[in-house]
Amino acid sequence: MGKISVVTDLNVSGEVIYDMLKTGVDIEQAYDSLKNTIHADRTYVRDDYQMQGWMFVNFISLMLHYRVFNLLRKRGMLRHYSPRDMIEHLERISRLRIGDEWKYSEIPKKSRKIMEELDLHIMQN
């Protein structure tokens, strides 16, 4: 796969250094997810309070993104679906208020299949 050269004054093993480098890649991947999946690369805010709110919402979104990623990984579904795929399939599910009752809209077959594979039970109140 190649070789990596690192010059450091840390008194730790190569494995620790490699883990540190890998974490840097994970951070870059998180920024990429923020930009491309969550679309959080533009703020459009006018003051500090809006910026703090924008950062908080995007932080929570990133946490949820990685929860979905880890769920897909644990279920062995990453080769078929990405977190973005999950958003596209599950955003088709709506809850509607009809009179005094809340009901789910019809769930597409593919979305239902994915929910079953992930063992998601959103139909429970």
C-alpha cells in the first residue's frame, strides 16, 4: 500500500503515530461530510447568535451522520448504502395529521426494506 515517513519529537511508538495520522484523515472526512452530505459549507448568518446556533445544529447533524454511518458499518451495509443514501430513502417517510390523529404516509418498499435491515422501528409511537 505504500510507505509513510513521519518526523516527530514525540517519544511514542510508530503505531501511536499512525493512529494520530489516521485521526487526522477522519477529521478531514468529517469536514467532507459537513460540506457534501449535510451541506453545511455556507452559513448565511448575520450575527454571533445565529452563528452559534448554526454551528450547534451542524454539530448535532454531524453526530447523527456518524451514528448512521456506524449503524451501516455494524450491519455490513456500507458497500450498498451511504449515510446520504439513508437520508434520501428515509426522508420520503412523512407523518401527517389527519383530524386529531397522527398517521404515517405510505412508506416506499425500498425504504421499508432498509428500515427492516437496520432494525429501525419508527412506526412505534
